[in-house]
Amino acid sequence: MNLICGSCGKKLKAKDELAGKTAKCPKCGNAIEIPRAAPNTKIPPATERQKDYATSLGIDFPSDIDRKEISQLIDTAVQQRDERRFKQLSELSDRESEAWRAMREEVLAEIDEEDCRLSKAQQDQMVEELANRNRGAILISFALDDVVDFEDLTGVRFELSFSEDLDESEMHSVLMWMGAAMLRRSQE
């Protein structure tokens, strides 16, 4: 089975009989849990959106990469980028000259712009950012001022956005399943 080290991004191979055990990455020594393989489960290929996002992060990957592998590479690249930026930020904050302060503000603006997108994003932007990270997303929003009584939501306008990777019937299936699961929980 193929694995990717979550710490350094090195591609690794593990024998199937090691499933469920922990091994060390030969490159960085990071502990890696070897997952149990699901029988006959084929992971779909990476989406074009994932490939575009990975390319924008400077990641090299084979054209036949699957969704799980590219997600691991993206997570590693984002983590390494963040660590690099925060290290740079720490180094810059130790210096007091005006030039260093300006550079520090530039790094902070970069972090704010790229890493805090969801806190300032519109509904469709949130769904898109989650899809870039291989997260299926269905976002339901409504104005709290429109709700008089949560027992009767008649007249409340709901806005719905969902990942382009989901078609409308899949989105409906997820919502129906969630509704049924929530109903079962409330009756327990």
C-alpha cells in the first residue's frame, strides 16, 4: 500500500500485512500509522480543482494521483508553508528597524489573506476552499433575524451552496441522511 509521510511528504510503500501498525519514516523519523486497507475500495482520481490547487502550492505530483494522496500532499505543503512563514515572522519580530517592521507587516498580510480566507469568505468561497482541500461541503445559511421560533421556520429564507464535486441528487441524499440521523438522536 502507498503512503505519504504527513511530516516531510515522502512517498512510502508498506506491505499489506503491516496494516494497523505504526512505522517510522526513513527520511524524517516521523511516526506513521499504516491504515487498514478497506477491501476492494478504489480511491477516485484527484479532481482538476485539487490538481490546480496543488500546482499553485508548488507541488509536483504524478498525473494519475488519487484524491487521498493529493490531499495528503496539499496538507503537508500548507503546513510547511505555514511553518516557514511563522518562522520568518518570528525572526522579523526580533528586529526593530522600520524596514523589518514593514517586512513583518507584509508577511502578516500574506498570512491573513491566504490562511484566514474562511473567516472573511462569502458562502460560495467557503465551499470552494473546502473543496480545494477535498472536503465535500454543503453550506446552509439563513438570517437569524428572520427566525421567530425555531419550532416553525415558515418564511425563513435558506441559502444553499454545495461543492461542485457533488451533484444535486448526491447533495439531497446527504441532507436526507443527516436529517434522519438527527431525528434518531433526538428520539434517543
